Amino acid sequence: MNYVNATPVLRVSDYQRAKAFYMEVLGFEQFDEAGEPEPGFGIFRAGQAQIFLHSWDGAEAPWDGWRGYFYAPDLDTLIAQLRGLGQSFKGPEVTFYKMREIEVIDPDGNVLCFGQDAQ
């Protein structure tokens, strides 16, 4: 499988502080932001680099957020490959932000999301 790119998902204890650091110090630009009542998730880009910042309170839970986001050019092929290997996954689901995604948990408990533009 060839992936188009991968995006790290950084857990941050203070979203606004982290946002300011990545924008003002490292030169990232905000692409998108979400959260209620205050934003707690954002997508930031600088050139070809992209990061996700995700507000996190330090508590561990069975699912405490993605550790990485991978853009897959053919999600159906990946799904077939995972099924053929007997690998469990969640999804696919089409999101409100128009991506078709699945989630896979690696042997160390890291949640990885694989997505493709929803047609």
C-alpha cells in the first residue's frame, strides 16, 4: 500500500498556547479548527508539512485520540488487505468533513486513522 502522506497528531495540554507556539514560533498557518464551546482541535500547515493539534487532559482511556492520520489513495484496497490478514478495524465511516475513514489500533494501543476523500 502506498500512502499519499501522514500527519502526526500531537496531544497538547493547552490548545491556545500550543496554537500560538506553532503559528508564531514555527510559522504554521491554521487551516481548520473545531471544538465546542472552545476549539480543542486544529489542523495547521507550513509548506508541505501538516500537523493536527488535539487538546488532551492527560487521562488515558481506551480511545484517547489518534496518534497519526494517513491519507490512503484507495481505502477499499486497504480494507481488503486488513480483512485478509484478520486485522480488526473500526469503520469505514464518512465524516462531516467529507473524509471516508477507518481506525486501526496497533499492538501498542496507538489509534491510527486512514482516510480518503469521500466522493
